[in-house]
Amino acid sequence: NAGVTQTPKFRVLKTGQSMTLLCAQDMNHEYMYWYRQDPGMGLRLIHYSVGEGTTAKGEVPDGYNVSRLKKQNFLLGLESAAPSQTSVYFCASGLSQPQHFGDGTRLSIL
Amino acid sequence: AQSVAQPEDQVNVAEGNPLTVKCTYSVSGNPYLFWYVQYPNRGLQFLLKYITGDNLVKGSYGFEAEFNKSQTSFHLKKPSALVSDSALYFCAVRDEGGADGLTFGKGTHLIIQP
């Protein structure tokens, strides 16, 4: 099925470990986004990209890095995980705004 | 800075009754407004958007929203609620000239009682 695919779906990390979350879309969208969702806080934008090779900071970028080497992929990296980064992470893509979301990655940092 | 307020954490409606989920916004320029729905353990699904034109916007699953510029509101409505409409609803806004991703409200749990 066409859409946005996030891997992995679940992950548990220890404080200080690193990992990369992968987002892939097959709709040829220019815009891709990474959000985090925390209880009672809605979704907050971490980083976004308006095209291959471009990235920009969102509302809460600290502690995260991103790369968009291919149009269809948008990677989110945590260099040194902290308990405050425990959250559900959503990737989205769209022509000019987030229209299609993945099903999320549940990340726990112990 | 842009912001969105969803004043109700939860809305309870009997099946078959009309429903309204409230949203107010603040932007510096013309707003682009959106509603999304989230079912448990799933990503958000796009329902509808207002960019320009008619103040009443129709979307997926029988939902509609009314843009009111003077009250800076964009309330989500449906004439007759279904139990399957029970979910978490998010309002979001972007300034017309903004390149950032959307600013989301905190969400409203809609519970439709049989």
C-alpha cells in the first residue's frame, strides 16, 4: 500500500545510546516532517525538509539530527539518547503540508 | 508566533446527535487551517483543510468545519455522530507565508456514546 512507512515500530534504548529512525514515502512528496507526540502536548515539530538534500529545524530540534539524502527517505537520529526523548515519533509527508502520517515509532529511553 | 487552542480535553456526544469540536487559532497573517483524526496506536489522518474560499469546508467521513475570521475559530462539526467517530482530534494551523510544518493543538478526545 502507498503511504508513509516508519521503522522500527518499537525500540527501547539505554541513556547515552544512539539510534536512527527511518521514514520512507512512495508518493513523491517534496515535504517531509518529523514530529514527537507526548501526552497532553499534541504534536511538536522536530525537523522538516522541503526537498532532497535540505533540512530545517522545527520547534524542538535539540538532541536530534536529520538527513534527506534521497527524496523518499527522511532519517531522524538520536546521537546520545536521554530519558526526556521518550516519546512517540511520527513522520509525515505532503506536497506543501503534512498530509500523510506513518503509524509512529514508540521509543523508550531508560 | 502561531498557536492553536482546543479548549476541551474531552467531548461526549450521544450517537445520532450533532457534534462540535472547538478550535481557535492565532497567526500573524492569513491562516491555513487543518483537522486531523487519530485512532489508537495509529498515525494522524487528514480530515479537511481551509486555505481560502467558502467558510464552510467539507471533508472526509461526513465532517465539516466552519472558518470564522472575526472569532479566529475553526470548529469541526458533524450533523449525526457515529460510535466509530470516537477518536482523538487535532486542529492545526500554518501562517500563509510560513514554510514550517503545522502547529498543532493539544487534541480533543471525542467519545460517542451508543
